Amino acid sequence: MEGANILQTGTHIDLLLTDWNMSGSRLDCVVLTTITRVLHPELPVILRAASNEASDRVPPANPPITIIHKPYDSKHLLELVCCLLERDTSNLGSPGVTG
């Protein structure tokens, strides 16, 4: 519920990274991504999932919701985030560069 509340506050958000299994929450990721598309239609969304069920249940969207399956390499996730935010990753990992 916290994520949905933040989306409604008008706070600037660059990207939504959420999990398919939102245990402990009163809403699921399909509802959260739907709310996101209504309030922030251009916001990139990455959905972390352990199964292929997410691919079948996530509604089509433009821009598309990116699904990354667990387990995944953190470097791959970082590259995906940078790509969605159109940021250069070539300097990441260099001394003094934190991204």
C-alpha cells in the first residue's frame, strides 16, 4: 500500500521497481502497476518475478512493463535500470563513480 500512496502524492519518481509477490501488502503488483499507469503513464516499471505467471497476468502497457526473472545478476538489473532511464553505464564501477 505504501508504494500506491507515494504514487498519489505528486512526488517525482523516475522508475518503479516492484516484486510480483508483494507479501504483507493489501494489493498485488497488477493493481500497483495499474495505478502507476493511471497516475504516471510514462513511468518505466520493472517487475521482479520468480515464475512465468507474471508474464501471463501483467496487462499490456505502453511503455511496456519489463519483467526480470529471479534469480538475476545485480549488474544486469543495474544495466536495465540505466537503459530504461537512458543513462550511460560505461563509468559504473570505476573508482569514484557511483552512478
